[in-house]
Amino acid sequence: MQDSYRELMNAFLECIVTDEEFAREIAEIADRCEHSGAYNVAAAMRNVSRNHRIRGIEGRTQIAALVAQVAGEAE
């Protein structure tokens, strides 16, 4: 694999890790908000968490596409 592909893949991985960690932290905050009775805040926080989970999934698909492209070029 070329260094440029490796660098791009590492950048995607860093973004995925960041988004997934942020999503987890926000979900925990949402749970605390819900337990304290702040239901509207909890719902908003869950939306933010969901958006970051989606970004993580999108990053994974971009990595899969990159891997497929590299495999196609190696043939």
C-alpha cells in the first residue's frame, strides 16, 4: 500500500475514533440528564450522539472504499 493511502486511512481512522468516543461520551451525558429529569436536553444530546455515530459509520465505509480501490490497483 502506498504511503499516501496509508496516511489517508490513518486520517479516517483518527476521525472515526474521535467521533465514536464523542458519541459515547455524549450518550452518557444524555443518560445523566434523563435521570435528573431533563428529558428535552437528553433527547437533544442523543441526537448529537447519533450524528457522531453516523459519522463513524460513514468513515468506516470510506475506509472500505479506499481498501477496495487499493486492491483494484494492485491487480
